[in-house]
Amino acid sequence: MNAKKLNLSPISTYIEKCHEGDLLSFTQSLDKTIFMFHFIPMDTFSDLERQNCCHVLMELKEAVMEIYLNKKDN
């Protein structure tokens, strides 16, 4: 990936359309998705794959929460 800024507007558009701009609603959906990983049959993903996928979703959730908290403070 190059050093240019990424255009993240598709994510913003998704949050606006599917969660009516509610970042907390979006993070709740991420939480539910992470929780659901525990109910996928164990042989579907290796433990490492499951851990890595949950980690990515948790990092995304934390980034969105940071945006939410910064927006709330401003």
C-alpha cells in the first residue's frame, strides 16, 4: 500500500445507510459478529484463523469507538 490517504467514504456510507449513522449500533453489530464466531463449528476455521478474524473485528470496533468518542467530545 502506498503512503496516499485511503478513501474510507464507502465505510462511512455503509454506516449511514445501514445504521442510520449510529456508530454505537455499528459497534454492537461487530460485537454480535464476534460472539457468533464462538458458534461456528470448530473445524470450520483453525484456532489461529478464528483468533485473527476476531482480532480484526475488535480493532475495527475500537477504531469506530474512538471516532464516536472524539465526535462526542467536539
